[in-house]
Amino acid sequence: MNKQKLIDIFEKHNPRTQMSTDETMTMFNLLMTKDPNLTCDLNEIDVESEIYKHFKPLIKAFQSQVFLSRLKALTSLKITLGALIILMHHMESAGKAVMMVFYLYHKLPEDTLITVEGISKVFPWGFFSDEQLNEIWDAQKVDVDTREGFTCIGAHDNMIDYLETWK
């Protein structure tokens, strides 16, 4: 698989969709929080805490689980609950969750803890629009001839589902 081709596809679609009013309010509240459970590694949160119990449906949602499993299996990145809350606004499907993981993987150094502040640096001018994500999804499709000999961990017609694009 051609990792650079996938990177180029993302770079062509520069994220510039402004946050909604609700997202902006959420972002500001998360930036100003004093609750350590929102700013520590999601894997270190006290699962008995009220904040974890409150956000458990979001954490356990299918898209979150796809995002978190890819993040853990294919990268050295970690994420805070606050950052996950912001990103969930843009992950309405498993495909969007996987694309978000790849974009963060491409943009951030290894072993980074993704925080709300980090999200604002990766997306300084806004997020991907649905139209951009659909175009990225269509552009990363591969045909039978280009996938022989590569290791697929998902759908065989998605470049993003081959281990070689994550190395």
C-alpha cells in the first residue's frame, strides 16, 4: 500500500469547517476544567468516578470503540476523555473514526497524549466537513490488483485498512 498516497489524500482536503456553537462551548468548558479525569489518559480514568459513569455511553459507543481500538492497535498515541468528547462530534461512522485515527497518527509525534489543547493544534482552522470526509473515503479505495500481498485488517477495498499504510 502507498502510505504517501493516503497522506496526500488527507492533505488535499485541508480541514476548515468551523465548530458549531455547541462544539465551541464544549471545547471551552473542557479547556477550563479542573477535573483530572478529563485531562488524563483515558486508560487511567477511575471507572467509578461520576464523570466516567456520565460519559460511559459515549466511551462505549460503537464509533468510539472503533476509534479507540485502532488508536491502541496501530499507533502509540493515547487520548484524554476531553479530546474524545470533542472528536466524537465528527465520528458518526466507523469509517470516519478510522480516518480520524489516521489523520491524528499522521499529524502527531509518537507517544503523544491527545488532549483538548492538542486537538486545537491539529485542527487550528476547523474540522473536516462531511463532504471532505466522503471525498477522502472515496479517494482511498483500492482495487484488487493493488492489494495483493498486503495485510488487511478490515475491508479489502480500503487503503486505510491495510497495515502497511500505518507503518
